[in-house]
Amino acid sequence: MSRYDILVIGAGPAGLAAAHAAAAQGAQVGLVDDNPLAGGRIWRGGPEQQQDPRALKMWSDLRAAPNVAYLPQTRVLYAPEPGQLQVQTPSSSATLHYEKLILATGARERLLPFPGWTLPGVTGAGGLQALAKGGYPLLGKRVVVAGSGPLLLAVAATLRARGAEIAAIIEQASLPALARFGFGLLATPSKITQALQLAAQLSGIPYLRDSYVHSAHGDGTLQSILIQRGGARELEALQCDYLACGYGLLPNVELALALGCATTSNNGQTAVRVDDAQLTSVPGVYCAGEGTGVGGVDLALAEGRIAGLAASGKPAATQELHAERARWRKFAARLERAVALRPELLTLAGDDTIVCRCEDVCHSELRTHTSWRSAKLQTRCGMGPCQGRICGGATELLYGWRPDAVRMPISPARIASIIDD
């Protein structure tokens, strides 16, 4: 089937919640995800493998529902007409038709350039976590987890459980900022429980606050890093086999931009603008989860349920969810303040530091340009395989650029998938 009352893009927490709520109202629902298994980043490996009972409950209900079609390994390429999306699977392509569309496209990791960040052995924090969950061998490897935010703790716990030796967790936020955030957890007791569980799993691992990775070094592969700790005059060296370094998450807004949805920008983060019903500026198109601003799984679930009910024509049923959404938005705002990036991180890249990894474009070539478009035309920055998904987040912070257009197709496509029969 290719016609749906409600089409949900993304099968992470927000997408599952949206599909679950819409299906319960009797809508014919299509659930699209580009991964082999549902769950998104946080429930990677499939909802049935998670300790979170909410994941298993939603997934079990959706799999049993006769009015839900799950389309895994399906990538959205472009919108041929309003109410249509062209998609591609590993073996074919199709045009999906919908009455209402819910975007739950999640987020990706924010990486910032520093000397040595392109060395083999240096990865994103979430990137190495995903590799470990997929079976990448880390037994006995010495790993440093660095950057900012609670993702670092979850990553370190995963890597340790897979046999890695965690040399240190390096958090750029200051102790006072983290302490204020910690006291704020009294408003969300469930997060206190999670924090205590993580603390037990990470017992004995050095946790360096008010610190950041200055540079990475090695002869062909990573061997050591230099750390700036607080206001110390001397950099501290640390030996390691892997550096998992990430500075939070950035919303995936490419599909929303391609559909003409309005966005907002705050602290280097571009997000989709929505109203109280999670409706975007485009009629019939809703957005939920990290696409509206990074806020965590609980906020994503609340937004997903609201979007699913609103798209099903049940706006009154969303009222009781507004207070829950507001509570988790406040939590997200407190977290954002606590882990706000320090300005020093934006001064680490030297003239010869690569910023655009796909096209090998250095900082010295980019900083003279005044816009993303100018840099693309003159240096090919953002025109490689990732289409700016890696360097785009960095250039927005380093130079204040925002992409002015989305290139079609949104995902790599076979020629047969984009030409008419």
C-alpha cells in the first residue's frame, strides 16, 4: 500500500509515539524509517531490546495493529507533489501518498573541529556508541569520552559494558553549571533515578569537569590527546586508543526545509517551528521530537503523542499532554543552559585544520567567506557525500552561516529512483 491517512517519517521515540497515538484513533498509518530496525538512536537495536517498557509497549501495539504499515530501510528522497514523498528502499523505489505528514526525523551529533580530529581513532561520542552496539570490538581498548552533555555518560556506560577501558570522561561545562542543573533534577525525579544508575555504572572513572580536548596526536592513528583543564597554564597529555568526542545534538531539518517548513535558530541550533499542536508552517505537516529542538526522549514522546492525536483530528485529546510537554521543555532548557558551549571551543581550529572532511577544506579557506553559499561555490564546502551534515553544524557556530537551501535528493539515490518510468 502507498496511500495513508497519516505518514510518519522516523521510527524513533517521537515517531513511534505519533504512530501509536494516530493508529489508536483508527487512522491508516505508514511508519517510515531508514534503518533496518525501529528505535532511533536512543533505542538502537530495536524497541524489544530496550529496558524502557514504553518502547516495547508501543512497538508491540504497532506491530499488531492492522492499520499500521512499517517501512524499514526506506529513505525519503524528495517531494514530487504536495501530499507525496518519493522514497527508496535497497531494491526499489515508490511514491507514498498521504493526507497528513508527521516529521520525526530526530537529530545527529554535533562535531567541532580541533587539531587532529580527523585522525583514525577519533570519532563522535554517539558514533562510537553505535559502533559498539553493532559489535565493533573495543575489549581492552583505552577510550576517552569527551565533549558535553549527558550523552557522554550514556556513551561511557555502553563502552565500558562492551569491555573498553574508559580513561576519562571530559565535560566542558563548569562545576557550578552542572551543580545547578543537578539541583534542578528535583523537578523530574525519574532523571534522578537515571543519574544514580549511570553513576553506579561509571564508578571509578575520572570525570573531568571544566575541561576540553585541545588536540589529538598520533603517527597515522590516534595515540594521545592534549586536554585543557580549567584555567591551567599547561596542557595535560592522556594516552588513548580512541577518542569519542561530541558536543550535543543538532536537529535533522533537511526534509522539513525541503517541504518549506519555517525554522528558528538559537545558539547554533536550527529547529523546525511548530505551534501548540506540533503543526509546522505548512498545512498538514507536523513535526515532533528532536526536529523541533533537542530535548530528550521524554519530550519527544510527549510531542509525538500530541502530533499523532492532532493529525488524527483529535486536538482536544492533546490538552492533558500539554503540561507534560511543558515540564520536559523546561528540563531541556535547564540542560541547554548547563552545557552551553564555552567560546574557547570555537578557537581551537588552526589555519590547517580541516573543517569540511568530505572535501578537505581547511579553516583558513573558509573564514574569509561571508555565507554558506559563497563557501560552497568557492571551496565546495558542504558538497561532499554528507551534504553538510557534519561541517554544517560547525560552520554555523564558527562563522554564523545557515544553509539557504536543501539540495535534492535529500539522501543518496539511484538514478532509477528519481527518473520517471
